[in-house]
Amino acid sequence: MTTILPFLHVPAADTLRALATHSDEELKSFRETWEDLPVDAYMKDGADYRRRRYGSFRGVDRMEPDRHGAFHQSVDVNALHGGVDRLFPPLAEEFATSGVLRTLIAALADRLPGGFDRAGGGVGIHQIRITATRDADGLPAPEGIHEDGHHFVAQVFMGRDGVQGGGSQIYDREMRLLLRTTLTEPFETIIIDDRRVFHGVDAIEPADGYRTGVRDMLLVDFFPRADG
């Protein structure tokens, strides 16, 4: 019997082949929506280096939008920010209805390292920008090495400008390192079985010659729904 690995590292070229029906202009417009992300109001100690929007949908292929609601993680999963309902600003309509988003989600679901209910399962979408300055590093994962509390999570790199660092790591449940890499090409992706691995991301800091810099990510959660 073939063992399914708990993660995949998907080159940008593979993801872009799945998006080949969309023009370069469509892909550019999709990535430009990261320029309009509000500050994450739930960061500890008033930190303002993370910007974020969130939305959720039913199903992979139809992607029926849910009524906008809070994002919740348990304290067991996220000791830093868990245990509270976080009502992030909703996805902008331009982004949420984008054909690029729908094609991308379907392509990610095709590569999940395990089974998933495409028709009735839930899909959570997080647009995240991390900013680093000379005064403070940006922390893509301030909670450290962690799990997200879903079945699968896709980490889709959107871009970085003026930063260094931001290496990604994947660990098994005994905390043995499985993968260490730095995402550098737009649409390069890591897909994990969140029940079988932990993950983390190093801090970013401004690159030489820059006072500030940013790193943009699209995180996609795949999870069963209680109403499904």
C-alpha cells in the first residue's frame, strides 16, 4: 500500500500551469489585492506588522460564500491568539469572486495529501501581509512552531519585496524536521496535512538597503463542516 506523504512542496511553475486559462493581467490584478489589507487588530501588545482579510466558503468546486463571521482557533491549537472569536475584515468582493481564486482552490484540492469532501467541506481563505521594519522584525508565525487545527492547509506564496528571512519548516509529530525551504516565486506552494505535521516560519527583516519590506501569503484551510 502506498503511503501518502503528509506534505507537498509544489513549484510555482506547476501552480501556474493550473492557472494557464487566466491571463498575466488577471494574475497581476489578483496579487495586487494584497495592497488593500487592513491591520490585524487581534495581535498581542498592539503589534501592527500583520495585515489580514478572511472569508470562508462551502465546497471546492462551487465555492458558495458563507455569511461573514469570526475565525476561531482553540487555545490548544493556538496558545497565543486562540480561544477568542477573531472577526477579521472580509475578503474584498473583487478577490472573493475572482475566477483566479476559484481555479486556484480547485487546483490545490486536486493535490491534497489525503481525502476531502469537495462538495460539502469548508474552505477558509486568509490573505496575509507581514511587514518588517528596521525597528522590528515581522513574524509570519508569532506563535512559533504550530498546527492550525484543520485537515489540510495550503500555503501559497504571493510575493516579497525588500525582505530577507522567512524560511518555512515542516516537522513531523515527533518534531523531526521534514522540510526547510524559503518560498521565493509567486504561486510556489506548500500543502500540508495539518493533522500529521507541525509547521513554522522564520521572521523576516528588511534586506540590505531597505528600511521596510513585506511578505504576502495566501493561506487556504480545508476542513469538515459541522453542518455538512
